[in-house]
Amino acid sequence: MASETVPLLINNESSVSSSTFPVTNPATGKVVHNCSSVSVAEADAAVSAAAAALLTWKTMTPPKRRDLFLNAAAVMEKRREELMGYMVEETGAAPAWAGFNMAVSIDMLKDIAGRIGNISGHIPGTNDEGVSALVVKEPFGVVLAIAPWNAPYILGTRSIAYPLAAGNTAILKGSELSPRIMWAIGSVFQEAGFPPGVLNVLFHAPSAAAEITSHLISHNDIRKVNFTGSTNVGRIIGRLCGENLKPVLLELGGKAPAIVWEDADVENAAQGCAVGAFLHAGQICMSTERIVVHKNVRSKFETALQGAVSKIFPGELTLINTVAVEKNKKLLADAVGKGAKVVTGDPKQEGTNGTAKMKPVVVSGVTPKMDLYMTESFGPTVSIIEVETEEEALRIANDTDYGLTSAVFTEDLRRGLRLAKGIETGAVHINSMSVHDEPTLPHGGAKASGFGRFNGSAGLDEWLRTKNITFKH
């Protein structure tokens, strides 16, 4: 496998670059294959191909474009097992998480197909007699989409599917940690019949990130950018887009709180918090990182949470690399050193055979003086913080730079809605976990979790701009 090289996909043709880099399976620590690293000239060729394809693509009739998306959903379904295998191999994901990625991605393509025919403008009234106006919606042009490794089929597919559905063409700059997956997305669209140049897929070695990314964003033919990833990198992308006056859609990190109130179904809350915190080893931007618990049920909840974690996640969880493991251990060591108590797990445990693995860890008594209080762990680490009033719960839930998603557990719907309105996040889930994503609901954050929305009608509108046309008669 290591002798294989993942190619670039430009103008519906696969090509291997002269420069390559290795891709490692974090569950085994072994190199599974190499990947092409795009040059500036190859990046320019991809943008040129997308620009050339734009005129024909944006004028294609909605039914034809719809059918291509339905074809893509069918191809993805047909190749489900193959595509899942790439995800397990490259990212160390559990088969269940890979299967969830496939199911959501296929559903997304079908949902988008059904929305294409509903794109429409309107005819407003005007100030002058004998003058009428049309407000039409048009695509931006060539879009640069940058997608991460952690939910690669969902995030990679949505990064380009909504722009394409709106009539844009796209460059997908895939994660260097999951290139075979991102190439597979491109190959699905190619097999489905999307014309040459409409979707192009590029990768680069980590050392080339700054050069290639800044070059693409500054390219005259790139008209809008979307990025899903860390807030730190999102700030860089946002700055580059600002310097080049390019609009940008950002979905960034999170520090999702889950509020467990005294009237909550404790068993349901424990299961929701366990899965919300440790699904995919906590490597989801929506993962629960703070559990804010009413003091009257804290002891009962901690016991239930211990049971849920040991039942649902009994073994080691695979992280993307050993750097992620060390980050979580450092955050835990700092918290424990400053007085936090370990509820379950071993913060010092070493992964089997030096692989990127660790077991879930829950700590209580976390305070603002601990790094874990503010820092996104993006791993199998979650904090419990005790409160007594709703005001205190909201203050702690909102005491973060992030604002992507959250959860509230209570049997009083009025209280649940009251808390939901007070939490500063793009989504709140009452009596279910913070990790929730479906194609019909707009998805995005507040504060440092980004701006703009993916998914649903809002996700389609992100890739259309209005044009006023007036005429005398």
C-alpha cells in the first residue's frame, strides 16, 4: 500500500505530482500510502480548468444538475464499503463513525438535488413609473473549499456540493491527513458524470501549506472561500481573504457545553454526554467539552456517566496523531496539578505500542485557572463543573471564545427553551447530545466558531449573490 500514491484530480484527469509525502494510519503508526503534493503551476491549472468550465456549468438547466447530484448519491451508495475503508485506514476511525459519515453524505446529496429547482429571484416594485426590476441570483464563480480530516466525507462533500449546486465550480483542497478520502469524493462526482473542470481536487505537503493556500486565495479567478477547521487556522484564512477582498465562510472550533439540570433524566443525560464527548475520540468540532451540572444531581450524574463511559467506550480510542494525545495529556496534567479530580480514566496512560491512542478521561472541579477550562481539547477529555443557578450555568456555558453547539438536559421544556435562548451558540439540542448534523438544518457557529452557514437552504444561499436588473417599458 505504501508504494501507492494518491493523485491530484484536475479537469477530470488524475495525475501524480513530482513531489509526494507519506500518509500514516494513526491506529497502527504505519505508512499506508503516499500522496501527491501540488505545485503552484498545478494549482493554477486546476483554477484554469474550473474557470473554463464555469460558463457551461452555471447555465446548465436545474433538472440536469439535479440528476447529476442524484447520480453522485447513487455512486456513493454503490461504493460505500470502499469509501468507508479509506476512512478507517487513513484516520483510524471506527467503522461505525465511517458509516455515519457515508449515510449523512449520501442524504446530503439527495437533499441538495431536491433544492436546486427552487433557486429563484423575485420581481420587486420600483419607485418610477414605466420601470420594472428583476432581482436574480447568480453563482460567485470559482470557489476554493478547504476541508478537514475528522468527518471527511461529510465536511468534504458539503464544502463543494452546495457551491456546485448553486452553479459555481470548485477547487477542493483536501486534508493532507486524509487525501485518499478527498480524492474519492472527487472520483464519485467524476463517475456521476460531472463535466471536466467542475470539481478539482488538490493536496499539498504540510510544509507547502502557506505557499499553496495563500496563492489560491489570492488568485484572480477564486471568488469565494470556505474553510472548516481549527479557529487558529481560520484566523489565517480569514485574514488572507480580507487582504484579497474575498468573501469567506468559516466553520471553526468549539467548546460545546452540556447543561444537566436537577430535573434531568440522569441516565439519558449521562449517555448523551458520554457519546457527545467521546464519539470519534472527541475529535468533532461539536464534541461536548464542558458538562455543567446542577449540584443536587452532580453525584448521581457522575456515577451514571462513569457507567455510560465504561459501557460505550470500554477500550482505547484512536486520535489522529500522537501530537493530539500529548496535547490532551498536557491539558489534563495542568488541570489535575491545579486541583481537578479524575472521575474516570487515567490521564497518564500510554497508548498501545506507541500508537495515537488513549482512553476517555473525565475530570471534575475544573476552574478558569486551568488551561482545560478555555482550551479546546479536541480529544477524549471532558470537564464537569458544578452550578446552582440558571444564571451561573449560562455564565459558564458562555464563558468561552467559541459558540458552535451545545446541549441542555431537563424535563421542563420551558426551562430548556429559556436556557437554549441564553446560550451563545449556533445550535442547542435539548435532551440530546451536542453532536448533531443533518442536511436540512443550517449549520454554523457564533463568536470564534466562525460565521456563515452550511446545509439546507441557507447553505445554498451562501453561494449565490443577487443582481438587480432594471428596464424601462
